[in-house]
Amino acid sequence: MSDHNAAWQEVQACKTLFQVHEALGRLRPSATADVARWRAYRLRSAKAYEWIADVDRGHHHEALYWARREREQASQNTTGGGADRS
């Protein structure tokens, strides 16, 4: 198993929204990563936030906000810095 897959398994093991934020921060691509890599990261992050919304019910709505935000960012084809590189 690659380090990258192990890191995503760490996200799946989280029990709180805070833990998901921390784990996703460690997986975040570099600011110079290409748009495709950022899009994949954002879509996978959105799934993680949707999942944690059902696990950490006290932060349900906040987690759904983050999921929606990540999906919007993915659909805009932006990099981590927000600049359009398509």
C-alpha cells in the first residue's frame, strides 16, 4: 500500500470534523500542483466531509458546508492558490 493510500485511510479513520481537517491538511497538494491533482483532492475531500457529517453529528452542518465548498472549488478548476490554471 502506498503512503498516499495510507494517508487517505487515516482520513477514513477520523471520528471528528477537526480530525478530518487535520488529516486533509497533510494530504493537501503543493500550491504548484496541476489542476487535475487539485480537482481530485477536492472531490475526495468533499466525500470525506460528507462522510464525517454523519459520524460527527455535532458538526453535521459545518461538515456539509466544507463538502459543498470543496465541490465548488473542484468545479472551478482552481489550484490551491485559487488561480485558474486551465
